[in-house]
Amino acid sequence: MTQRKHSKKTAKIHQKRRKNYFFRRKVVLIILIITLIGTGFYLKQSISYYYALYFNKFKHKKLHNTEAEALRIQKILSDNLDKTYGFDISHYQNRKDINWDSLSIGNKTIPLEFVVMRATMGNRNADKHFDEFWEQAKKHELIRGAYHFYRSDEDPIIQANNFLENVKLESGDLPPILDIEKIPKRKTNKKLIEDLKIWCKIVEETYGEKPIIYTYYHYYKDFLKGEFDDYPLWLANYNDVPTPSPNDDWDFWQFTENGIVHGINTKVDLDIYNGSSWSLKRLTLD
């Protein structure tokens, strides 16, 4: 059979059609890729939910305290059932160890209603988990608090600015919190008090509320008492006592560093607010 010969004109038409065919295929492929990416973003939350549901289930570890500590904590809980409970965290807690959906203590009978987290330390440092913890607390409707870990030998103005640059408190959050635990090595105690008041003044002028002072009971008794009497007081006292201080009014009590919480796979610091949840909300920023 004689082969059919194509003219140059016919060959050009076929070549043009071939180019158009491959061009259309590329366009369709690009559209499909864009559609798949868009669908992936749209279904991201659902995919994450089902992945967590079937493949990444939260496994609650069995944590234990000594018998003496367990009894002490149980007694504190039973003596303060009319008060409000919370916890505090920092980067020492792993993000994967916290299931924010349901946090409770006392065999799941007492809900945790507030969380305080470390935001900054000293002149320059910030807690690496703060931003994520801060957003998670808001998402799960916990009352939030942020604290600055004060380094006694560093500059109070720089430390205050470090806190203000990293923390943006909102309505419904607790007032700023100042954590002071260390005695200065290069300053007198008098200078320490002056510097702490400078930090408080800067932060108070920004938010219009006096900061909460956090410290250990004996530190407060030995160094701070009489200097911050009109500030909200948060005392840490892990001893077998009915209150964190026998003689002082207090707003918050960190009563253990060995708290076992349903929903958290590590021990955490547990806190009592000396009032009802309604009273706690009145303490928050407007």
C-alpha cells in the first residue's frame, strides 16, 4: 500500500494540535493540584481530628505520690472545696503531655478553672512554650495568667520591657504576675525592693492594675512583707499547713509541686484561689 504523504501545511496543523493537547493537559493537572491543596487546607481540621481519634490517642500515665504527700493534698482539697483551683506550667512541661480538653483533680471531681504560665525570664529570655500554651488556654476557656521570673541581679526596666514585649494580656486575663524567689548576689536587699517596685510600676502603668506578687512564704516573710501589702499575693507553701501563711491575707496558694491532674502526663504545680470562680473573674482585667 502506498504511504500517504502529508503536506507541510498539514504537518504544521498536527504539530500545533499536539502542542495544544499537551498544554491543556498541563492546565488540567495544575488545576487538579490546586484543588487538592485547597481541599487539604479545608479539611485540615477534620483530618487532624480523625488522626488524633484513631492514631494519636492521649494515653494517661499513672502517676503516684508518697502516701504522706497524697494525704496532705487530699486534706487540702477537702478543706477548700468552696474555693477555685488552677495550675501553673512552663517549658518544663512537654506540649504533648497536656490534653487541654478535660483537666481536673480529686478523681475528676474538681475542675481546673485557671492556668498560670511562665512567659519571660530576666532581661532577655522568653519561655519557648508560652505562645502555644497561651492560645490553648484561651481556646479551652480557662482564665489565663502570665508571669515574669525576676532575676534579682538584672535590670528591672529591661525586665519589665521584656515581659511587655512578649505578653499581650486581654480582657478576662489575670493581672501581670511577678515571680520573685532569689536573693541578689550583687545588690543589697534594699536595692532589690526598689528594683521590684520599678518593675511593678512600669507594668502597672501599662495595664492599669497592680501585678500579683508570687513568692515562697518564707521569702515573703523575710524580705517582702510590709513592702507590697496592697498587691495581690500568691504564696507557695508545700508544708503540712492549713493555709500558706498563718498571719497574712493571701489570694493564691501554690500548695504542691506534685499535683496529679487528669489530662496531664506529668506532675504540675497546683494552686488555690481564695474565693469562688465568680470572685476570680472579678480580679481579671476589664
